[in-house]
Amino acid sequence: MLDIIKVLISGFGENLRIFVLTLAMAIPLGLVITFGSMTKFRPIRWITRVFVWVIRGTPLMLQLFVVLYAPGLLFGIPMRNRMMATLVAFVINYAAYFSEIYRGGIESIPTGQYEAGAVLGMTRAQIFFKVVLLQVVKRITPSMGNEVITLVKDTALSRVIGVAEIIMVAERYTKQGLIGPLFSTGLYFLLFNGLLTLALGWIERRMDYFRA
Amino acid sequence: MAILEVNNLGKSFGATEVLKDISFSLEKGESLAIIGSSGSGKTTLLRCLNYLETPDRGSIRVNGEVIFDAANAGRMSVADLRRNRLHFGLVFQSFNLFPQYTAFQNVVLAGELLAREQPDYKANKKRILDGIHENGRKLLASVGLSAKADNYPHQLSGGQQQRVAIARALALNPDILCFDEPTSALDPELTGEVLNVIRALAARSTTMIIVTHEMQFARQVADNVLFMDKGVIVEYGKPEDVIDNPKQERTRRFLENYTNG
Ligand SMILES: Nc1ncnc2c1ncn2[C@@H]1O[C@H](COP(=O)(O)OP(=O)(O)O)[C@@H](O)[C@H]1O
Ligand SMILES: [Mg+2]
């Protein structure tokens, strides 16, 4: 019993690894994609928006397979590291989703905020980072929270390319006639998402001091 | 010499000509009221002065220096644009305070950011920032809001927000302060406090351009009044002439709406 729990915990460690690393990379990459999708330079804007459309319009499960097999098939450099392939697919996928949330948030800020900064002699970068950004963060925190919780559950998809995440390791016990471990994996997700919900609530309360 | 000279300014949005050959000048210490019905181009004119719109024709001089000329508008560098627009301040109809900053922070933010560009900023950082903060406190006091310095915009009434916005615009010490209907977004009982602040500025000979529908106020405060209609200046002169004895039929018709109502 204790052994089973140890195995499950180490499996969930893989889920958490995917979760943390994906967030750490997709949050900034998403902002880069947002700037691409909002630039005045049309070719870049067009390419970025098509890219986002493709990533959001196809299953993450399929993207995992593509990242795992495409380098080998196209360039003769097989992707051996399954965790690496998982992270590449997850980061790209989530950065695309985040970028659309960021864009919605940025576009929802009234132009008066930009103009007020501009007439006070601020540079475009100052207006973005000192005036607009925190207002955007406040506005998008609820939608980002939803995405983050979805990400926790999506990490289980990595099993399709052979990452030994929690559901994959738990399923092995069913072959020994044990169904309990598989069902119990839900508790790990529930518990972690409960903690995340608390953390997200805390972040939202931290920005309660102003209205935007 | 006039502090501001606007020459033959023109601006179109697509096929609509919003400003047609606007020329006027302003002396240092003068307050100019701009009146006119909605859609006559008043806001667009102020936005052109503040580089929020680029005029298609004409030029703008401040203290004799050409700071805008439509003939070579595309060639102005970003740095020049930022420096030139600091000749002007703008108080918006809708305040546009920064919601995540307190009243005090709203007033000092731009000054703090600009100070970083001073060559001696690193060496004298504390003294420079102290000076900016001292000035910010004085400005909040001058608009009667010392007690609200640490309040966020959503904790202030519309009239208080607009007074903070005025202090914020004054903080960079512009040569010419522009107001775009500063009381139009306010409940009637809150307009007085804002108008009083502007009156006090006029009494201290602040150079101002005030777009307003408050005729009584314009008559008291303005040195000159400019009536605009459909993108042209119809009448210009002393308030007692333009408001009390308009020569033009269009001015008379416009003013009737105020005296009757
Ligand atoms: N960005 C814009 N694009 C198109 N038309 C505009 C724009 N800004 C103003 N206008 C038009 O220009 C005219 C003058 O507007 P405005 O300067 O706001 O007048 P006022 O401030 O006197 O009411 C109006 O007809 C308005 O619809
Ligand atoms: Mg207007």
C-alpha cells in the first residue's frame, strides 16, 4: 500500500514537473506571441495569428505526437527525450492560449490610459509596463486561473508519448487486478488544484486595492 | 512674442474635414476659452496640440520655435516628439487617472520616469526624487486634496479625480495647459470645485486653453474666447464681445441655447 502511494507520488512528480516548467516558459513566451499578433507589421501579425489558430485548433494530444516524431521524420534527428517533447508541445500550446488571453486583456484597456501616459511624456515601453500591464494582469487573472487549472489536468496527456506520469503508472496496477490506485489518482489532481485555487484567490485579493 | 502660434492647421478623418485652416495665437499668462457645439472640432484641435493626432496641414510654434510642421511631420524623431509634447499638458474630459496608483503617485509618476533621463540622476537620485515629491504634495494641496493623497482613484468622487488629473498635468510644468470639457463628465454639484481650481490657476496667470460649455465660467475666467463651428473659427475676441455681443449670426444661434436653457 505504502509502496503504491510512493509510486503514485513519483508519477505525480512528473505531472508537476510538466506543470511548473510549462508555466514558467509559456507565460513569457505568450507575451512575445501577443506582441507578434498585435504588431503593425502585417506579415508578422498574419503569421502569428495563423500559428495561434493552428495550435488552438488542433488537439494537444496530436501536437505531442508531432513534436515527438516530426524531428526524426523531417530532419533525421529523432527526439529521444520524451519529457523534452512533452515540454515543447505544452509550452507552445499554452503560450498560444495565453497570448490570446493577454491580447484580450490589452485590448480591453481604454485608449485614454495610453493617451494620458503619452501626453505626460512617457515612452511606449513606460506606458506598457508602468500603466497598462498591472491593469491587464488584474483583468486576465480569472481566465488565466482557468487555463492553469486545465493545464494541471492536461499533464496526464503526456502518457500518450510514454511519459510515466501518475495515471500511466497507476494503470499498471489494473493488470494485477487492482483498480483502487487508478481511481485514487483523482485525489492528487483534486488536492493540487485545491491549493492552486487558494493561491489564485490570494493573487486576486492582492490586486483588490484598485479597480480596473 | 506669443507663446503659442497655430498657423493654418487642417485635419481630416477620411473624407471628413474636421479642422479647416485654424489659426490663432496665445500670449503667456493668457487663458483662452474655446466654445462651440458638439462635433465642431474642439477636441481634435486640443489633440493636435498634444500630438495625439497629426494635423494634415499647418504648423505650430511655441515660443517662436516650430514644434510641428505638417510639411515634414514624418521626420520628427520619437525623442523630439516626446520633448515637444511636454510644452503642453492635457486634462481629459474623462480624467484618465491611472487606477493602480494613489492620487499622489498619479501626480508624481511621470516626473519620476522623466527624471531617470537626467544625466545626474544616479548621483543625485535622492535629491531629485525628493524635489518631485515635494512638488507633488504642493500641487495636491493647491487643488485641495492633501487629505486624499493616499486614496486610489476609485475612492474619489469625479470632481476629486479631475482635480488630481489637473495636479498631474501641472506636475510637469507645461507651458500651456489644455482642458477638454473638464466638467462635462461630472454631476452638476461637482463642477464647482473643478471650476474653482481652474479659476485659481487663471488668477496665477497660468497659460491655458479651456474647451468648455460653461459660458458663465468662460466669461469670468477667459481673457479671450474663440467660437468654433464645423472646423472653422467663426468668432474670436474678448468674452464681453463674443459671449455678450456676438457679431456673427452663427455665434448668436449657438449662444441662444445657453441663455434660454
Ligand atoms: N478618430 C476619429 N475618426 C473619425 N472621425 C473623428 C475622429 N475623431 C473625431 N472625429 C470626428 O470629427 C468631428 C469633430 O470631433 P471633435 O473634435 O471631437 O469635436 P468636439 O470636441 O468639438 O465635439 C466629429 O464629427 C467627429 O465625429
Ligand atoms: Mg469634444
